Amino acid sequence: GPRGAGLRPRPRLGPSSLLPSDWLWSEGTRRPLAASSRLGGLENSLLKRGVAGAVNRVFLDIAAARHLQIKMEGLSDVASFSTKLQNTLIQYHNIEEDKWRVAKKMVNICNYCLSNLVYKAQGVMDDIVNNVIDHIRPGPWRLDWDPLMTSLDILEHFEENCCVMRYTTAGQLLNIISPREFVDFSYTVGYEEGLLSCGVSLDWGEARPEFVRGYNHPCGWFCVPLKDNPSQSLLTGYIQTDLRGMIPQSAVDTAMASTLTNFYGDLRKALRKA
């Protein structure tokens, strides 16, 4: 069938608990990544907001969600697990814009964050929702355009748009940051008039000796059609990754800011070629 035909937006699910108590939280502090943003019509209003405070309740909820740990044996109820992950991302997505602060500004790029807990990226894509998400979610197209990702394997497939994947990333900064390996639960579901593709790392086996095992706290990409131009899509991502290993924080900040700033540009190029 035509590209993107396998994913069709479904109605938004009804509200439920966003941070369920039966999820397991780990201790420790995780520092998030910077993310890029091409804001289009939203850019001016967001850049003018600058640093804004947020209520303690929001910070505590997000901090708890960032420390989520899941073991493979806890994945017996995939439907419930998927819904909890989805609702965590919806919580991020519903945080008011004035709670975010701009972290870095460039031409057509803006990095901004929520009190150093969760980083957000937003930009307009010149393609329909299904095509955009098909390039991001697990599948052969991701390896075609993402230069950081060096391999991607589906370890277990539960149902359409729901799987466990293992992927690896290339070394960065002359291998100061060595190649990383991640094992993530990935789930794609309808959200409003578009789609949400989200994931979280699993405590699954041992890392292969040539890689350091990284950890993704709940992350995800919301993609919805623009109201005034359905052939374009607004892509909003929430990123919080722990690379682990003995890496200077300055090296992590430099590498991740550059990598995630390039994400939107590389994706736009891939969509134009498709």
C-alpha cells in the first residue's frame, strides 16, 4: 500500500492516572539532553518567554517520571504498560508553555527545557503525519536517514506498532563518547488528529562488551497536522536520556546539543527525498 498506510490516527484515549503508583522508580539523578526546535509560527512567542518558574508539583511529577525503571518480567500486561507510558508523555505535553525556558537560540533553531528535567523540541515538517512518524518509529527508514543510529533490531513484536527494540549509536567527539546500546519498549498510538510514538528503556539482559548501555527515560514524539495546512505536520518531542559511563558532562552537553539540533534537519531532508 502507499507509504504510511499502516498507521492511521485514532481518537484520543480518555483520561486516566498519568503517574501510576505501581510503576517502579529508581533512585539517582539523571541529566537530560538539549533538543532542537524549528518553531515556525510559534517561534516568536516562545522565544520571548525566557526563563519562567514552575510549580513544585510539576517538577516533582516530572522528576518521578524521569526515574522510571522497568524490568522485562514486569511487561506481562503490555496493554496496561503501553497506556501508562502514553499517559506519562501526555502529561509532559500538557505542561503550559510558560513553564519552559529557552536554553539556546539560533536561526530557525531553539533549545528549551523545563527546569533541567525534560527537554522539548518542536518544528514544522513539510509532510503528512503518517510519513513523519514512519520515519521516526522502529523500522528500516530510521537507519536510512539518522546518521547517529548504526543498527536497529526488533527483539520482540507484541502487536502492530508495539515492540521491544535494540539499537546502537555511533561514537561521538572523536570517540570521547563511545558507541552506545539501548533496549527500548516502543509504542505508537493515535493522539488527537495525529500520532504519538513513544518509548522507554527496559532493564533487559547485559550490554554487549563493545557498547555502553544507555538508558532512555520516557521519551516521545507527538505529530499532528497543522490546522491551516494538513499537508504539513507539527512535530513535538520530549527527550530525557542518560548516556551513562564515565563521560565529562561538558562532552555530553556538546555532543547531544549538536546531535539533536541536526535531528530535525536530517529528518526534513529524508522526507523531501522520499
